[in-house]
Amino acid sequence: MALGRKVTKWIIGGVVVVVIVAVGVPFVYIHFIEGKAPAPLRLSNSTTTVAGAASTASPATTAAGGSSSGSSGSSSSSVDGTWSVASGSQAGYRIKETLFGQSNTAVGRTSAITGSITIAGTTVTAGTFSADMTKVSSDQSERDGQFQGRIMNTSKYPTATFKLTQPIALGAIPADGTTVTANATGDLTLHGTTKSVTLAVQAKRSGATISVAGSIPVVFADYGVNNPSGGPATTSDNGTMEFLINFSHA
């Protein structure tokens, strides 16, 4: 009887150890070793207006509130023309995943982005940007290998592209440092498949730079993308493509 009780205790102890390892190790790894996922890409805090709404800025007024001939700032008409992607731009993915019952957020990004927007008066008449998917990386080399290979097949589909298909009417050029929120409709090409999408974007002019941020929900099956689940990690059937792009006057 004493031996039986000891065996039972050993079995129970073994089960407890297995549970601690199965749950505790992933928890420690995700929350203390891997660390928190990077914050979503977004603009810095500033005053916000809605595209098409009345603005205190006018073509005859500088961002600082003076006349267009003054030296305190440039006139709103100076935004006319083509603006090209500048340094500091980023784009990538954000996906919720579960590892041994522990929730985690996988994030991968690239700064290899090209493109431009064209502005005429108070309207964005054209815009496109492309991200080099072969240079998307996260904090895990194993995850990156899966992303480049079986998930996105970047050797065959090396770029993701968004192209504006409808102009964006701003109503008025906002003052320098003010964020404008507007809807952008365009074609998203991902994994060789093109879909029309409409998303909310925020844009802010800071001197000679216009920064644009937004995110696009992506259902993997819509673009023929394999579900990223693999090994002990599982994900849902969707994720988010996010971007923060700086444009400078060409």
C-alpha cells in the first residue's frame, strides 16, 4: 500500500511537472523573453480634422497663420505636385497567434518601400506604394522562414502593392501639424491577387513631409495565402497589413 501511494504521488507529480512545463515555459518565453510586440504603426498625436470638412487653413494662408507671401511658413498651394516615399517609412503584418494556449501578436515589417502620391489643389489625384516582401522580418528567424516560404512564397510574389483608384477630396489643405482622416479606395495586390479595398487613412503634413498611416484587414484565403499556423503556433484566418509612410516633395 505504501508503495502504491508513492507511485501515485510520483504520477501526480509528473503530471504537474508536465503541465507546468507545457504552460509555464511558453508563458515565460512569450511574456518575458520574446517581449511585447511593437505598437501598431500610427501617426504621432496631433489635432485631427475630417477630409472634406471646413478648415481654418486656406490657399492664401500659411500653416503658421500668416499670408502666403510671409516667411513664417509655406502656402497650402505648395503641396501641389508629386510626393515620393521618403526614409522612415514602414509596412508589414500584424497577426494574433496562440502558442500552447498563450496569446501572442506576431509582427513583421520592412522599410523597403517605393511609391508616390500626386496632389492637385485640395485633392489627392493619384497614389501608389509597393513594399518589398522579401525583406519583411520579425523578431523570430523561424517565423521569417515560414513567411518567406510556404506562407507568402516571396520568391514568386516579391512585392505587395496598393494603388489608389479613386481621388481623395480633402476639402481644404489642413494647417501644418494637423492630422486629416479620410477614406481611401484602391487595389491591393498581395500574393499575386488583386482586390479592391476601402480603408481609413490618416495623413499629417509636417513642413516638407506628409506622413500617411493606415491598416488593411486581410483574410488570407481571399489572396490565396496559406494559414500561417504551424507546429505549436496557431492563428485565425485573418491578419492586418499596416503602414506608416513618409512622403517628401519630389
